[in-house]
Amino acid sequence: MLRRARTTKQLARRIDLQYFTRPHALRSWRFWLSVVVPVVALLWFAVQRVEGGKKTYSSGPLAQAHAVFTQQCSLCHTQKAGALFEHASDQACLTCHDAPAHHANQTSTPTCGSCHVEHNGALRLKATADAACTQCHSNLQTREGHPHFATSISSFAQHPEFSALAPGATDAGRIRLNHYLHMQAGLVGPNNARVQLQCDDCHRVKVATIDTNKAWPYSGTKAAGKDPSGQKPFLRLASYRALIAPPEFANHCAGCHTLQFDKRFGNEQVPHDKPDVVHAFLAKRFSEYIATHPSQVHEVEPPNREIPERIRPLRIATSQKDWIEFRVADAEGLLWAKTCKQCHEIQPSASSLPKIAESNITARWLNHASFDHTAHRMMTCTSCHTRAPESHETSDVLLPGVQTCQKCHHEPSKEAAEGRCFECHRYHNWSEAQPTKGRFTIPELIGSTRPNNP
Ligand code: HEC
Ligand code: HEC
Ligand code: HEC
Ligand code: HEC
Ligand code: HEC
Ligand code: HEC
Ligand code: HEC
Ligand code: HEC
Ligand code: HEC
Ligand code: HEC
């Protein structure tokens, strides 16, 4: 093998010791550039000033939502501070949109610009850093009293368990429903057919019908539609969250659970309503019946084994009035003690009719966060509600815990759903928001020079 002989002497000979004393094209260019560039920049600055443009000073492009105001720095920068430029003022932000503060109990209020970072180009202004929240929530202080909430949250990774799942917490709903039984294969369905129930046979996302009557001063008195999210729909359209509508007898149970009241009427059912409505219905139907079958007044009623003896003593009617009273009492005996009681808590009341306990099905569980089923429709229901198919009691809480969410929502990475606080929480108390009145003309907003100076 041949070896190359390279000594330091040979190498040193290659270096041109006169290099810096000879003129060179590139080096003179460099000198002239260092003189010309600042001069051009200053000239450009001056021209911009003369033309009235303020873009020159900007520390970066405005967010998409504000980009149209690029020529009108003074819309936000109204607060004098130092000679060169004014600070953006909260008051200026509030002239265009209301943004009610967080909590009456907060000890300080950060400025708008500290959370909504401007001059960062196309970034979503709403996508605030966790530090905007953890500056308080990693060591929560309150103006008055003790904090009502977890006091040390520094990231979603060490977020506390949701309070709905605290030990001992129960579902306060009063409609009896055994999920385990209803999810069995081969359940008896309508017309004795064997069926397999699916979660969405009873649970579907409801999209609110927006009732614009709600907030208009000259509207009628028509009761406004209830918004399950509890937010003012006309203000918060963008953040409306889709909840699952509470199950209803008429849509989800009636196909299998019928409300028959007397064999004389075949499959006819009582209305699913308050006991006094049911009572009035029964009185009317039996009156109509006996008017067309008067001979039955004196017939002895065969015992109905479905009705407990205690409730239905053997009685013989002497008049149509008696007959109606007895038959209504029989029917009610069956309904209150068996039919309605299967699903309801029947409470005694001062009147002769019992009271049906309020159903009290929770429409929204997580009042301090926003969860949206629509955003998770790619998953099976039981991947989050793992306990539902095994639950026997209404009082069981079937919601997923924080660990389920943490599987996908975590620290920013390519393989994560958004894990910062703003994804699940509101900062502003939007229930206090007022609509703002527009105050600016078009030239005041976009600058009068722009059309000629694109
Ligand atoms: C939509 C509101 C808005 C508009 C319009 C706007 N800014 Fe800003 N600007 C802000 C906010 C918010 C900050 C950060 C808070 C502050 O002022 O310290 C900021 C900061 C700045 C800063 C840094 C100030 C400092 O003290 O650190 C400069 C420089 C600046 N803006 C220039 C401009 C210029 C020039 C324009 C017009 C081309 C402009 N801004 C238009 C909202 C705005
Ligand atoms: C001249 C009126 C005007 C001023 C002043 C103004 N904004 Fe806006 N802002 C708008 C408009 C218009 C939109 C877009 C429509 C909307 O979403 O309401 C918007 C949108 C936003 C959004 C939502 C954008 C997003 O990415 O989803 C935030 C947050 C916001 N502004 C914060 C601020 C803050 C903070 C200030 C003060 C530094 C400010 N705005 C000053 C008019 C204004
Ligand atoms: C200036 C301090 C401060 C900042 C900043 C702050 N919070 Fe709070 N937060 C509080 C206080 C105080 C309470 C109420 C504590 C109490 O009454 O027990 C609270 C309550 C809450 C609650 C529970 C009550 C509710 O209203 O739902 C949530 C959730 C919450 N904050 C989330 C956030 C998020 C998300 C951010 C960031 C976008 C944030 N906070 C920024 C001080 C702050
Ligand atoms: C036959 C109708 C029916 C079917 C089918 C059904 N549910 Fe329910 N579900 C109800 C009723 C009624 C309630 C309200 C009573 C209660 O709170 O248990 C309820 C309540 C719930 C709740 C909220 C209450 C809590 O304690 O967390 C969840 C979550 C739920 N169901 C999930 C499911 C899932 C998941 C499935 C499918 C595996 C399912 N359900 C199938 C009728 C049904
Ligand atoms: C198969 C179960 C089932 C049976 C049987 C049933 N209900 Fe209901 N009932 C429900 C469900 C589910 C709701 C809650 C949603 C709704 O309004 O449909 C409800 C709600 C009610 C309410 C409103 C309660 C409130 O929240 O204020 C009344 C009143 C009522 N039922 C009366 C009756 C009467 C009277 C009977 C017997 C004739 C009866 N129900 C039989 C399932 C049942
Ligand atoms: C597909 C038919 C079907 C639907 C829909 C249905 N059920 Fe049932 N349910 C049944 C059958 C069948 C039984 C009786 C099972 C048994 O006793 O063996 C039953 C039993 C019950 C029981 C008694 C459970 C027990 O543990 O003894 C209650 C309470 C009940 N259903 C409530 C409801 C409610 C509330 C709804 C509507 C939200 C509903 N069911 C919808 C078929 C249905
Ligand atoms: C993936 C969704 C998600 C993210 C991200 C998230 N949270 Fe939560 N957080 C929730 C849910 C759900 C609850 C339960 C709300 C309820 O009980 O009404 C909650 C509850 C809270 C509470 C009330 C706790 C209590 O004691 O009841 C506070 C305070 C809170 N979060 C702050 C934060 C802060 C600060 C961050 C960012 C570091 C954050 N959260 C990130 C979903 C989230
Ligand atoms: C990503 C997890 C996740 C998936 C998937 C999911 N849920 Fe939920 N579900 C939740 C959370 C969290 C809540 C509590 C929301 C609230 O009320 O604030 C909830 C609440 C509910 C409730 C109570 C009513 C309500 O809206 O609060 C029902 C009923 C329910 N889910 C049924 C279903 C059904 C049916 C499916 C499948 C179509 C499903 N869920 C899929 C997480 C999930
Ligand atoms: C299988 C992964 C997965 C799980 C588990 C999951 N999420 Fe999500 N979530 C997503 C995806 C994907 C999105 C939509 C994209 C995004 O915002 O990053 C989303 C969006 C959201 C949003 C914003 C919805 C919107 O429309 O703005 C909230 C709030 C949320 N999730 C809360 C939760 C909570 C609370 C849990 C736990 C009960 C949970 N997620 C569990 C994947 C998941
Ligand atoms: C502690 C951080 C923080 C401060 C301070 C803050 N915001 Fe926000 N802001 C948020 C977060 C987080 C959201 C998104 C969640 C929500 O709607 O509350 C938001 C949402 C908004 C939106 C709604 C955007 C939309 O289209 O839904 C506007 C407008 C807004 N802020 C303006 C302001 C103004 C004006 C100020 C000053 C008065 C301000 N914010 C102060 C964190 C903050």
C-alpha cells in the first residue's frame, strides 16, 4: 500500500501570508454591504413613516383573527408606556369583545395579552400555554375562604381525579335501570322477539335547538328551550358541547314496557303522565265503558291475581258510580304498586294519589369542564364507560376517570390529542358575557391608506 507523505512544513507552504493585504472582490462587497444595508433600512423606515404605515414596528404578524387590523396598531396599543410604543391595553380588547373574568375569588387578574399571545402569526389565540393557568393553579390562592377545588395542578399528567368519581359519589337519578340486565343477549323485546340492545337505542347526542326568543327584549313570553349545557346559546354557539340527551320513557322504554290498565280495553294504555292525569283518564274511560255496557254493573268481577289482595278487596257495585270508582281503584292499584313502581320511586302524598319521585337524570356531569361526545364518536361507548355493561344499580356512576383521558390527551407530541388546559376548560365566565356594540368604521379598522397601498 502507498502512503502519502504530509509534513507540517508542506502544509504551511500552502498558506498565503499576504492574503489580507491584497484587495479582493468579495471583501470589498462585504464592506459596502455593511454601510448600505442600514442606510436602506433607515430610508425604508422613513418612507413607511411618511406613508403612515405602522407595520414597521410590529414585533411579528398578528393572529389570523386580528390580521385585518394590521394597519391600525392603535386599536390595541392605547396605553402609553415609554417613548417608543404604547402597551396593548385590556380596555382596548374589551371594546371589541367582552371576556368576563374567571372567578370572583381570584386574587389577581392577568392581562389579556399575557395569555393570548399576539404577534405570533397564525397561532390560535385561544390556545393558551399551561403556564397561563398554572401560575395560579399550581398553588391555588383565593381571595376569601378556603379553595373549593384541588390546589396543586401543574399539568394534565398529574391532574386530580374528577369529583364525580370521588369515593362515595353516586348517581342521584331516580329512574330504576339495570344496565346489566338490559344489555343481555336475547332480551325479550316487542312482540316477544329476542333482541340485543345497543347503547344508542337509549342514548344519543342531542343538538340543541337554538331558541332565539330567549334574549330579545320585545319577544313574547314563550318559555325558552332549555339548553343542557347551561350556557347562553346566542353567545356561545362556537363552544356548544354535545351532551347525551336524558333517556325518555316514550322514546326508549315504551316499546317493551307498556302501561295497560284493564283487560276490557285490550292493549290500550294509560298516558305516561302525572298520577292525577292518569286518574282523570281512567275515570273517563271507565265512565264511557259502563255507559255502553250498563249490564256489567252487577257482574261479579273475577279476581285479578296481578293485584295484591290488600289493595283490591272484593267489592260489589250497586251503581254505575260505584262501579267506576271500584274499577279505577283496581286499575290504579295495579299501576302504582307494580307497573309504575318498576321504574319509579312512588312516594306517599297528602292526597289519595301517590307522588312520582322526580326522575332527576343528570344531563351534565362535569360542570367545571367541557366534554364533547361528538369529538369522540370514533370510539366504542364501552371503551370509556367500561362499567356500564356490568352495572345493576342506577346509583352506580358509569363515567370514565382521568386516566382514560390521559391515554390520548397528554404532553404535546405527534401522537397526542391536545393536552393543555384550554382544551377542556373555560377561563372566562361566559355566563356573564354581554354582547358588545360595534364602535368602529371600516377605515378606523383597516386604515384609510390600504386601498391605494396594498
Ligand atoms: C389585536 C391587538 C393588537 C394589534 C392590532 C397590534 N398589537 Fe402589538 N401587541 C398586542 C399585544 C397583546 C402585545 C403584548 C402586550 C404588550 O403590549 O406588552 C403587543 C406587543 C407589541 C409590541 C411589543 C411591546 C412590548 O412592550 O413588548 C410591539 C413593538 C407591538 N406590539 C407593535 C405593534 C404594531 C407596530 C402594531 C401595528 C402594526 C401592533 N402592535 C398591532 C396586541 C396588538
Ligand atoms: C378592533 C376590534 C378588536 C380588538 C381591539 C381586539 N379584537 Fe380580538 N377579535 C376581534 C375579531 C373581529 C375577532 C374574530 C371574530 C371572533 O372570533 O369573535 C377576534 C378574535 C379574538 C380571539 C379568538 C381568536 C381565536 O384564535 O380563536 C381572541 C382570543 C381575541 N380576539 C383576543 C383579543 C385580545 C386579547 C385583544 C386585546 C389585546 C383583542 N382581541 C383585541 C376583534 C378585536
Ligand atoms: C389569577 C389566578 C387564576 C388563573 C390565572 C386561573 N385560575 Fe382557575 N381558578 C382560580 C380561582 C381563585 C378559582 C376558584 C377557587 C375557589 O373558589 O375555590 C379557580 C377555579 C378554577 C376551576 C374550577 C371552577 C370552575 O370555574 O370551573 C377551573 C376548572 C379552573 N379554575 C381552570 C383554569 C384554567 C383552565 C385556567 C387557565 C386558562 C385558569 N383556571 C387560570 C384562579 C385562577
Ligand atoms: C334500555 C335503555 C338503556 C340502554 C340500552 C343503555 N342505557 Fe345507559 N342509561 C339508561 C337510563 C334510563 C339511564 C338513567 C338512569 C341511571 O342513571 O342509571 C342511563 C344512564 C347512563 C349513564 C349515566 C349515568 C351514570 O351513572 O354514569 C351512562 C354513562 C350510561 N347510561 C351509559 C350507557 C352505555 C355505555 C350503554 C351501552 C353499554 C348504555 N348506557 C345502555 C338507559 C339505557
Ligand atoms: C319502563 C320504565 C317506566 C315505567 C313503567 C313508567 N315510567 Fe314514568 N318515567 C320513566 C322515565 C325514563 C322517565 C324520565 C323521562 C321522561 O320524562 O320520559 C319517567 C318520567 C316520569 C314522570 C316525570 C317525573 C319527573 O321527573 O318529574 C312522571 C310523572 C312519570 N314518569 C309517571 C309515570 C307513571 C304514572 C307511570 C305508571 C303509569 C310511569 N311513569 C311508568 C320510565 C317509566
Ligand atoms: C328491548 C326491550 C326493553 C327496553 C327497550 C327496555 N326494557 Fe326494561 N326490561 C325489559 C325486559 C324483558 C325486562 C324483564 C327482565 C326480567 O325480569 O327477566 C325488563 C326489566 C326492567 C326493569 C326491572 C329490572 C330488574 O332489575 O328487575 C326495569 C326497572 C326496567 N326494565 C326499566 C327500563 C327502562 C327505564 C327502560 C327505558 C329507559 C327500559 N327498561 C327499556 C325489556 C326492555
Ligand atoms: C382532557 C381534559 C382536561 C384537561 C387537559 C385538563 N382538565 Fe382539568 N378537569 C377536567 C375534567 C373532566 C374535570 C372534572 C370537572 C368536574 O368535576 O366538573 C376537571 C377538573 C379540574 C379542576 C377542578 C378540580 C376539583 O377539585 O374538582 C381544576 C381546578 C382543573 N381541572 C384545572 C385544570 C388545569 C389547571 C389544567 C391544565 C394544567 C387542566 N385542568 C387540564 C378535564 C381536563
Ligand atoms: C372518550 C370517552 C367517552 C366515550 C367514547 C363515550 N363517552 Fe359518554 N361520557 C363521557 C364523559 C366524560 C361523560 C360526562 C360528560 C358530562 O356530562 O359532562 C359522559 C357522559 C355520558 C352520559 C351521561 C349524560 C351526559 O351527556 O353527561 C351518557 C348517557 C353517555 N355518556 C353515554 C355514552 C354513549 C351511549 C356512548 C357511545 C355512543 C358514549 N357515552 C361514549 C365519556 C365518553
Ligand atoms: C382515543 C383517544 C381519546 C381519548 C381516550 C379521549 N380523547 Fe378527547 N379527544 C380526542 C381527539 C382525537 C380529539 C379531537 C382532536 C383534538 O382536539 O386533539 C379530542 C377532543 C377532546 C376535546 C375537545 C372537543 C372539542 O370539540 O373541542 C375535549 C374537551 C376532550 N377531548 C376531552 C376528553 C376527556 C375529558 C376524555 C376522558 C373522559 C377524553 N377526551 C378522552 C381523543 C381522545
Ligand atoms: C389566564 C389566561 C387568560 C386571560 C388573562 C384572558 N384570557 Fe381570554 N381566553 C383564555 C382561554 C383559555 C380561552 C379559551 C377558553 C374560554 O373560552 O374561556 C379564552 C377565550 C377568549 C375569547 C373567546 C374566543 C372564542 O372565540 O371563543 C376571547 C374573545 C378572549 N378570550 C378575550 C380575552 C380578553 C379581551 C381578555 C382580557 C380582558 C382575556 N381574554 C384574558 C385565557 C385567558
